[in-house]
Amino acid sequence: MEYVTEQRSGAAEADGTAAGPDPDAAAGPDPDARWLALLMHAAFFLLLGASLTRFLMRHPGEARTPWIIALSITLAVLYLLGPVLGSRPTPRRLTWLGVLVAVWMVLVVLAPSFAWCAVPLFYTGLRILPPRAALALVALLTAFVVAAQLRLATGFDPNLVLAPPAVAAVATAVFVHMQRQAVRQRELAARQRELIDDLLRTRRELAATERREGTLAERQRLSMEIHDTLAQGLSSQQMLLQAADRTWTADPDAARRHVRTATGIAERNLAEARRFVHDLAPADLAEGGGLEAALHALAARESAQAQGALTVRCHVEGTPHAPLPDRVQSALLRIAQGALANVREHAGATAAGLTLTHLDDRVVLDIGDNGRGFTPEPGAPRATGTGGAGSTGGAASTVRGHGLPAIRARVHQLGGTLTIESAPGEGTVLSAEIPLTTAENPTRHPTEDPA
């Protein structure tokens, strides 16, 4: 919203409807304009006080003195009302400026020493009025300054006639130049932001396109592999078994040959199916070495890819009594990958740790970071069990990305428990606990709840 406001302000200044951003605002978009406004405000009151002091010292007890004091106070009060009215040339603002200038002119007529207050008034007019009206006001104020200086002089002095217009011209040129520079800077910033937005949008679209193309290519590859191996084998088995059925009574030997051939094809198809499963398993596990080696490799890879922005360490506690089931190893590695992706993309952390703990009847994977953390949902401050519904995962997935629902689903399929502990500014710890007795039970359906 602030960006749009700045753009509209810049456009208004460019076509002459306004003279610049509001420096009186406490939190304006241009800090230089704000400091310039504060400087001009301070200069106005300083010149006004000095002019009043000079008059009182040189003209004590005159009849016009009460008028001079009253007009000085009125001028100060009017000037203080300026920031409240804003900097747009609204009718109320223009009326205020007219009254301010009129009071100053009366003061200059009564006491020419007040002419020096014209410099801050130059700035006020240039900041509020359109360019032509502002230049006309500057010319009028300059004429009053020249007239006041000639009244104070004992004789004719060319400097008194030429110096005020020269100072006014220089001040006006500098202000107009700064104004145009501010407009150009805002336009340049707007173009840069548009270019950055376009670049980010293009990158997102390119990434989405690449993901879609990769998914389609992988699906096509798998469909071709399945068609050329499993589907062909199943078709051959079907024909052989049908032939065996037809010749089972008339030619038992031929039927047995068909069955044996179908059995051989089934063995080859089983080998192909296992190869597919192996190819779809995590690459780190497929390279051998088990889950521990895969987690160490994952930590090293994440640290290297972060290039010093994130350090990931891996620690293993305990020794498994038996090799972990393949699906447990695959699920825990995928959980670690998803959690570290959330840490990398959302947590703003500089350090993270993977801890794999082998216990008697279960295995626990903890992923912790020192990132910004988040506030879990009220009513479910810590753990999400196998059910997952209404748990911290909902808030967590909102804050930390879309990886936590997948993590919760993997834990749920293995009958485990997912625990998330976090607080704003204190990092996050995600703990996945998998019971080995449930994970090793091949008859258990993935969607059943643990006992």
C-alpha cells in the first residue's frame, strides 16, 4: 500500500498537481525530505525569534510593539498548523498558506527585519503549490524582501536589490532539482520492483514447468518400462495359462510345459518389479550403507548446498538389534529430507541437527534447528499422534511450508508418532518415533491405527 501511495504521489508531482512528498509526516517515504522539512521548520522559528528580538531591542516602547508581538505569535501558531493540514494543495491548505503569507507581509510592512522569514516560506510554497503558482509566490516574497531591505538601508545599495532575487533563484532551482530527482528515483524504484516481480514470477513459472515436465517424463518412462516388462510378461502368462487349461486333459505334458514357462515368466516379472522398487527408493539408500550413512550424506549435502548459511550435523545413538525394515529406512530418510527442506526454506536457521536413536522396540529421528520458530495451534501445543487431525501439524504446515503433512502421513502409515516443539525465536524440534514391531508386521494395513 505504501508503494502504491508513493507511485501516485510521484505521478502527481510529475504533472504539476503537487510539489513533493509530505516531509511533515513522521514516517514519510523520503527521509531526506523529512530532514529538510525539520531544518526549515527550525530555521523559521529561529528567524522569527531573532527578528522579534531585534525589533524589541531597537524599538522599545513604541505603539506598534503590541501589534508586532501579537502578529509574531499569530504567525508562529499558523505555521505550527501547517503539518497538521498535510502537503496537498487542498482548499483548506491553500487558505492556510494565503493567511500565513498575508500575516507575514503585514509584519514586514510594520517591521522590515521580519523579511528574513521568507526563506522557509519559499520552501513551504514550493512544497505545496503547483510549479507556476509556487514561482509566482516566490517572486512576490522576494519583492517584499527587497523592499524591506531597502527600507532598512541608509542609502541605495545594489546588493540589496540583486542579492535576494539571486538567493531565491538558487534556492528554487535546488529545490526543484531535488524534487525531480526524487520523482525519478521513485520511478526507477518502481521499474526495478516491477522487473524483480517479473523475474520472480518467471522463475516460479519456469520451476513449475520443469516440475511438470519432469513428472510427465518420469511417468512416461515408468509406463514404458511397465509396458515392456510387467505388462508383456503378464500377457504371456495369461496366454500360457489359458493354453494349459485347454490342454490340461488332452495333453497333460504340454499343459505342464505351459505352466512351467508361465512360472519362469512370473519369476522374471518379480525381478523386474523389485528393480522398479529399488529404483524408486531414495538414492542415498540405494547406494548402500544403510540409513545412518544416508543421513550423514544428507547432512553433508545440505551443509554444502547452503554454502555456509546453514550447518547440518548428524548424530547416531545406539545400535539396532536387527537391520531396520526397508520401508522404515526409506520413510525416515524422506522425513529428514522434508524437514530439512522446511528448515532451509522457512526457518531462517543457521544450524540444524539430525539425531537417530535406536531403542529396543522403536527408532526415533529428531530434527532440530535454531530458526525463528512458530506458535503451535492452541489446544495442541506439542504432539501429533497417528491420527494427525487437529494437531500441531496444521499450524506447523501453515508456518513452515507444505512438507509437514507429508511427514505426518509417512509417520502415520508406519503407526508412529510425530511430535513438534517450537516457540517464536526458540527454533523447532521435530521428532518422529516409529515402533519397530508395527513396522515389521507385513499384515498391518497402512491406514489402521495402532493399538
